[in-house]
Amino acid sequence: MSAKAGVHEKGTFTAQDAIDNIKKDPNYHKAGAIGLFIGVVRGETFESEKVEKLELEAYEEKANVVLEKICNDLTEKPGIVNVQIHHLLGEFKVGDDLVYVAVAGSHRTEVFTVLREAVERYKSEAPVFKKEHIMNSKGSAAQYWVSEKGNHKQ
């Protein structure tokens, strides 16, 4: 079975791959629901600047370990069958997929709760770094490394 989590170069992993991984789990027969979160490139910053593109990089070895740990931790929760977190790396246009989080569980209530927790944890724990290429309100281009909290120039 493929890994439950990791970072992948853009174009090498899809949302369908995450779902297929879940369906290959030997305990999949216990699932009554699969929840899927797809993070995409937003077309504007928190300051309403126009996003031209994003670049994503990661400390890959550490990111893979952190994402796998989150999946393993959350799979231990009652009613959860499988958790997948797959973050893409590379250069992205507005609207492109960035991350896939999939959770299979016995019931939708557990799936929704764990799906949200998985998203919050990968955002705060995984060493994935985002550079926004923006056009500000004055028409000037700029680039910023950003955190998930929206703080520029990090």
C-alpha cells in the first residue's frame, strides 16, 4: 500500500490517488464515509492583493515524518479507519490543487471532526513553505514568503 502521507512534486499525486490508497486499506470494510479536503491556490492574499502564482517548498524528510505522524495519531481515534495527507510542491497557478486530506471512518461525524483536525495540524506542524507572487493595489509585483497565518516577509 502507498504511504499515508507525504510531499509530492506537482503532477505526481492526485486526490483520486489518496482515495485509492484509503480503499486499499485492509480495514476499509469498516468505513461508512470518506471525507476529502482539497486545498487550492486562492487568488488574493489576506490583504486583498492579487496572487499571480505560488511556489511551495518543504524540508521534505521532516515533512514526510510529520505528516505520517499526524495520520498515525488520528487513525487511532475511535471510528477512524484511515487518514491521508498529501501536500504538493512546485509552482502553482490560482485554482491549482495544493494539498489533499482524506479521512475514512465509520460515521460522518467522526470523519468531519478528524478531517478538520488533520487540516489544522498539517498547517501548523508540517515544514512546508509558501512564496506568494503578488500584484499589489498600485500595480507593483512583489514576492513574499508567507506563513499560514498570513504574515508576510518571513
